[in-house]
Amino acid sequence: MAQTASITNARDSASHAECVVYIYLFSVAQLMVIGRSYLANIPTGTSLAGWAMTLLAYTANFFFLAIGPAVLSLPVLLVRRRWFTLTLAPLLFGLLSVFIYADSITYVLWRFHFNGMIWNLLTTPGAGDTVTAGTGTVTSAICAIVVILGSEFGFAWLVLPRLGRNAFVPRWRTPRGLITFCSSVLLLMALDKILYDVGDLADDLEVIRLHAILPFYQAPTVRRLARNLFGIDTARKSELKMVPAHALDYPKSPIRLRAGGPRPNVLLLVIEGGRFDMLTMDVMPHLTRWAEDHLVFDNNYSSGNATRYGIFGLLYGIHGTYWQSVLNSRQGPVLVHSLKQLGYHFRILSCTDLNYPEFRSTAFIEISPAVTDHWGEDLPRVDRDKVMTDELIKFIHEKPVPFFGFVFYDASHQPYRYPPQHAVFDTGTLTDQLNYIQLTHPKPGDMKLAFNRYRNSLHYIDEQIGRVLQTLREEGAESNTLVFIVGDHGEAFNELGLFGHDSAFDRYQTRTLCAAGIPGEPPQRIERMTSHEDVPSTILTYMGVKNPLTDYTQGLPLTTNAIHPFLLVSCWNSGAVVDSNSITPFGLEAYNRGPAVLDTNDVPLPNPRQALGRHRQEMLAAMQEMRQFMNK
């Protein structure tokens, strides 16, 4: 009897597992129907191989997403009540389908996936004041949810019993059958990831773009493994040409410059972590003296709290939220493209490898021969900034007119390097071998010593910048050169409890020093909020661009009195809307938390839901701007 009961229980569990498998397959099919809007964004002209990979990834991704509800349905194997199986499983799979429905609508409207920002905008009190969905929208959404859940339960209660009596339907009641089914699903997902990696190594844009289009698509990369284990050259192909993005609408129309307009030299000097309060005589004397005769922007914000987003905004003039789309499509910036069309000479110098961040395959993809970012193994890291400056000075002496120069100084990156003669601030026994564990819980004075190392490194960079500015004067080029000197982002030293950057959107990590030399502009200090994104529009406006700003940038010319009502600062999977009184961080992925309004000291405001309600208009405007340069 015991053996018979055991066999019965095993068969009962297998029967319930088979029900879950059938519901799983039905739900995957339903997800593929609901998510067809994602495929509508695949560009025309996609190759047959590209479509094959897209459909494989599309299918495999929904098989992967449906594993979550399947795992959560496992308790049915213990309960072994048919009504429980046919209630829990359809409900869980149905909720996933409802979420994908909401995400697909979000993606069609905004070209990013459903996230905490949108959820909070919909659920915060006062939403009706600014988010007017309309009864038609609400009715349509309710009907869609009813249809989705109804189809799940209808399949489970009405169709599934008939399948059990159909001799032509596959059976998965035996352990062997279940193993075969699970193995088939895993092989499908493995094939998808293998082909994705092959495409990634080949820089196949039709493959790389998939993780931006499909929801929660996992895009593993084996570039490092291929390089370290097999010696494969995994550098992004520098010979790639700028191609239209699959989703980008940037610029909205070709740039038109007034014939006979000014064609000045353009020089961008970017300082790693050059934050807003470092423009002083004791830290950066050469730049401080130069700035007294030029423009100083005291309230300038980077477009990000990390290098890739700060430099991205500086060169592209649009928000860092577009970074992934630009990277996927290898889209160059309007500024560089326009200057190349005019016959500018280019010199791009960086202390660090521009394959990471991937500026060789984005910002400088059209001018890769002009890039120097490797300085030889024998050159000490601390000397790179000086040698790089030597190269720039040599370039200026050659008098290439007009020219565009971009220089990225890196000595001020942790651990803050500098030659001994620049040790103007006391660092005690602290060397460039920073003890990060100790800095996590610093003793009194430890952070001050690290801060002094940082200031010494800026003192060293300042000397190099002084040499460049002196060369411009000696060559008589200063009167015909637009010079912009900025930090790529800020750097924190525990002022608000954080160290470094890339961890928050407070002023120490996002506000940077910013000085500019624009011929014809009198010296002045400007207090209004400005942004890295203002630089491209400043240059092109000076040169006589005919296009409206909305064609190619979200910045405002620095030479006007136009005021930003807010700025959008970006990072990896998050961003922040910043105005004069508050910081509102938000997540860009569904798993991120939603917005929380902070004051300028990064402290949450009281009554957070009410505070968010007061900033709702800014958030909605930011969402519009995050959509501005995406295809309709």
C-alpha cells in the first residue's frame, strides 16, 4: 500500500508539473504576441541574418522571463491540488504578461523600459494635476489587463483539460520528458547568448542593439575572456563608419552653417574629477589667472557623475540617457561631424584608453586616426599628462588651421598622481597606494590627506594647462580659438559622507570647474546654472548655425542669458533632475527605486510624496527630453 501511495503521489506531482509546463508555453506565446511592439522598432534595411538573430533573441528572452513565474509556481508540486495549480500558475504568468504589456507601451512612447520613475509618477498623489491619461486610456488599459488575465485562466481551466485528452499533444509527465523539455529551453537560451557574443565580438550592430530593445535582455560579453584566454583582438573596430541609429533621431535635420561664418579653432581641455571649488590660486594658479580675463561659470554641472556621461554630454550636447543608443549604433556627435565636413584638423589626446569608455567607437569614430591614447609600457603613468601636453603643443606649433583639439587629463583620478615638485599640500605618509578599506572608515585627518593628494594632482595638471595656454598666446592663436576647460565630473571627499564619484548626484560629484575663452566675450563670472551640454551649441552658434537648438542639442549657448529650469544628470542605470533647490534621482530600470526628492546636501525632503508632487512637472519635462531625439 505504501508503495502504491508513493507511486500515486509521484504521478500526481508529475501531472501538476505538466500543467505548469503547458501554462508556461502558453504564456510565452502570449508574451510574444503582447511584445510585438518591440519588433516594430527594428529598422528597415535589417539583414536577413539580423532578423534571424532578432527573432531568436526575442523568443529566447520570453522563455527566460517566464522562468520566474514558473519557479514561483513550484509550491503546486507540494500542495497537489488541481484548483490551486490552475489558480496560482495562471495568476503569476498573467502578472508577468501585464507587466510586459505596460513595458511595451512605455517603450513605444519613450524608447526606454518601464522603471521606478514612471511608477512613481503614476502613483504619487497629485498625478491627476499633470498626468491626464483620459478615460479612454484607462478603459483600454483595464480591457487589456482583463483580456490578458482572462486568456491565462481560460487556457488553464478550459483548454488545458482538453489537451490532456488529445493524443497528439506532447507529454512531459515522466522525469525523462521533463528533463528533455527543460534541456531544450536551456539550449535555446544558450544558443541565443552564444550568437550574441559572436555578434558582439564582430561589432555587429544588428546584434548589439538587442539588449536596448528587449526587456530585461541579458547581454553577457566575453570580450575580456577572449582577449585574456585566446589572445583575440577585442578592441572596437575603429574603421567603423558613423551609421544611422536604429532608434535615434539625432540630429533631427542636417546641420546648416552660414557661409562665410567664423571658423575658429576649438580646444576642449577636460580634467578628471575637476570639481567646482578647485579654481583657486593655491590649487590651480595658471588657470585661475587665465580665467580672470575670460569667462568663469560658477554653477556648472556635468552631464553625469562618471567620465563617460560627463564627456558624452560635453561632445554630443544631449543627455547621458542617450548613451546606450549612441553606443549601440556607433553614432558620432553632431559637433565632430560638422567640423569634419568643414575640413578641420583633429587631435585627440587621452591619458587613458578610449576603448573604455567607448569613445573610439562613438564620439571619435569618424576621426580615429587623430586619436592617441596609448603611451607605451615604459612611460610612468604620472608622466603621461606631461607627454600628452607636449604632443598638443607640437600640434599647435604646426599651425593646422582650423583645428579641433580634445585633451583628457587623468592624473587627478584616484590615487591622484603627481611629480614630487607638485606636493604643495601636506599628505603625511599617504602615497599613491591608497588604502580604500581605511578610507571607508577614515580616521580623523585621513580624508584630508587624500584630498590634499587630489589637490596636488590638480596643481600638476594646472602646470600643463598653463603651458598650452602660453603656446596659444605665443602662436597668436588665442584670438581665434574657442577654449573650454572643464572637469568631466566632480570628486567627493566625505563632505556628505561619500568618497570619489559615480555614487550620488550631489554637488561634489556633479558640479565642475568651467572656464571658457570665447573671442569677443568680455571677462565675467556667471552664476546661473550651466551644463556640459551647453558647449556644442555654444560652438556651433558662434560659427553661425542656422538650425534651431532643438534640432541637435538640449543645451543652451553659454554666451546667452538663457536659463535652464532644470538639468538632467546621468549615470549607469539612473539619473537625476537637478534645479537650484533640489536633486531628484530616479532609476532607469524596472528594478531601480523611484524618485526621491533631496535637498542640495543630498538629504531627503520631508513628506517625500508631496515633494515629488511639487516636482512632477520637471520630471515630466525630463521624460520628454529623454524622448526628444528618438524616432517616433
